[in-house]
Amino acid sequence: MHYAHRPTRVEIDLAALRHNYMQLRRRTATDVDIMAVVKADAYGHGAVFVAQTLQDAGASMFGVAIAEEGLELRRAGIVKPILVLGGAWPGQEDIVLTERMHTTVFEYAQLERLNSAAKRQGRRCACHIKLDTGMGRLGLQLEDLPGFLAHLRHFEHIDIVGVMSHMALADVPEHPHNAIQMEVFARGVEQIRAAGFTPHYLHTYNSAASFAPPSSMCNLLRPGIALYGGQPLAATRLDLRPVMNFRTQIAHLKWIPRGRGVSYGLHFTATRPTLVAAVPVGYADGYNRLLSNGFEVIVNRCKVPVIGNVCMDWTMLDVTDVPGVAEYDDVTLLGCEGDVCVYGEDWAERIGTISYEVFCQVSKRVPRVYLPGNTEGDNLNSECEVCGYKGTDKPGVSKYTRDV
């Protein structure tokens, strides 16, 4: 049978994803590899489609937070190395080894579990030592490194293939803490090499650091937010294109008189006869309630304000000044319509967060539609697996059908 689906969707522009990757590739020395960070379902963009696109584009490795995310990529046919950035939890060692994942290590107990599983399977485990050089989160501090390395010598099935750290202030390139962290990292690498280990990958740089002066020490770059079009440097807008376009359509239009209130709490009152558009999206979809009363969306390439409180499933707009506006016109909540854009940073500034969280919070109940990349051979499905919407269709309620 067929069923209709509401028009609220997220369009993922794989051509924009490729563009952003190539911007990073062009800025990066040829002897530096790129690990595309696709944790958290590629920051809400869909890890499988993103990884397939970036594997075709030339990414050398993929970074995930947990082993479950790596397993999803392997089952989807991703063959490039995958690094579990958060390390293997107890009981996940066999999956990490069977699926040929790399993993971070920063505790003795991790080494023991991984070595035991590798010995049992007759394999070797590729590990990256994680150093805490000034982030204060995961990782070995330099004073703990000698004991860790002494312990490591006893584990014959562990291969140290990398050393990594994480920059706390990479988005402020001129901050002196960055230089301090790199100096600590260099000392840690020196200790590891002096102990007889020969790691190939040395990496500290995320998206923000990739636009800073390069370090001759690091040979692996770990971009995340920049791949998805988020701006990693607050003071500089780079040539990155939004990959996520969060859209819906106008479901209902009506005029209200001057003095009429709108939505819960009646926090908006019309100061003129107002044409109100109701659109089927709300905070349950990830359209944050803090965007109520004043934040802008795009209708027919015009920016218009949200009026009243955002509801769980509905949001109201003032479209009085939009020429020719009609029901079923597209509404862009996040992303671009032509050269008119609402950026993740715009949302983030309004609600007091960062663009990373904006992308990650778009609800799973909003289907993702994958628009093909701009090179031949993508072989990606641009049809939404939930609603059947094709990127080449003109959006409309009647288009959102599929066989069940």
C-alpha cells in the first residue's frame, strides 16, 4: 500500500560534502593523510552515506566514537581503516579485532583485554596511544607514560601504530596553550620512540587546527565539523558549504487581525494584519524551542521570522511580506535556498551552543534525503529510505509515498 508522509525532511548535499573535503585536501600536505570523523552518525548527517562518499573521494581513515559506529560502517562496505576514538569498552575487543578497527589506548586494563583477545584470535591489534597534553579529558599524562610503556612491552599482540592527542583551544589558533600542548605532545612521542615503539600516525589536529599553520610533526588530520560545512574558526568564514538542509513546507495559511496572539503563552501579538504560515516541524524534530519569536527561516528566498513559541510539532511564521506565498511552498529552516542561507552558527548563536550540537540534535524522526555528489561513480541512493522522496522531485505532500 501507499501512504503519505509529511514534507519535513533533511536534505544531505553530498556535492557540498565533497567540496568541503577537497578544500581540506588542498590545504593539506600530500604526505598528510585525512581521517574523516563520522562519529554521532556523521554529526547527524548519516554516517554510512557520508563515509561512502568520502571513501570514494580519497579519505584515508574514518574516526568513530564507539565500536558500534565502526561496525555499522563495516557492514555498509567501508573498507578503509576505522579508529575508535573513545577506545574499546570491556567486551568489545573481539568486534574491534574481527572488524579490523584501530583503537585508542590509555589504560593498562585496555591493553590486557585487547592483547588477550588478539592472542585468542591469532591477530594483532592496531592501537593509538592517547596522550592528555592539556585537554584534561581522556589520555595518559606524561608522568604516567613511562610506566605505561614498560607495561606495554609485555603485550606481544599489540601494535602501536599511532600517537594522538586533542587540542582544547584549536578554534583560537593564536592562543599560547596550543603551542604548550604541541610541545607536550612532542615530548610524549619522543618517549614512546625512545622506548622502542615506531608509531606511524601522529595526530592532534581537528577541523579548526587544520586551518592553522601546519605542524611538521603531525601526519594525520582529523576533520569533523568542517566536512559538514560548519565554520571551525569563529573569526573567519571559510569556503565551506552547508551539507545539511533542513526543510519543510507550509501546511496552512491564514490572516489574523492586529492584536491577535499566536501559539502557547501568546508571547507574540500581531501589530498589523498578519499572514501566518503554520509549518509541520517543532522541537520534537530538533527545531529548538529557543528559536521562538524572532529567529528567521527562508521562504521563497525571503527571510521571515518565527512568531510565537515553537511547539512540539508545529512552528508559525510571519509571511506577510513574501510575494506570492502559497501553501506547500518550501521552507528552509537550516541551510541554503540559492544564495540565501541560515547557517548552523546562526542557530548556535541564538540558542547559546555550537553548530556541532545543532546538527546532532536534528531528530531521527526527520528522514534524510541524500542528493548525489558531483562526480561520476557515486552510486548512492538519493531516495529517502523512509518516505521515498527523490532529490529530483519537486517536493510536495503527494510525492512522499512508498510501497509497504
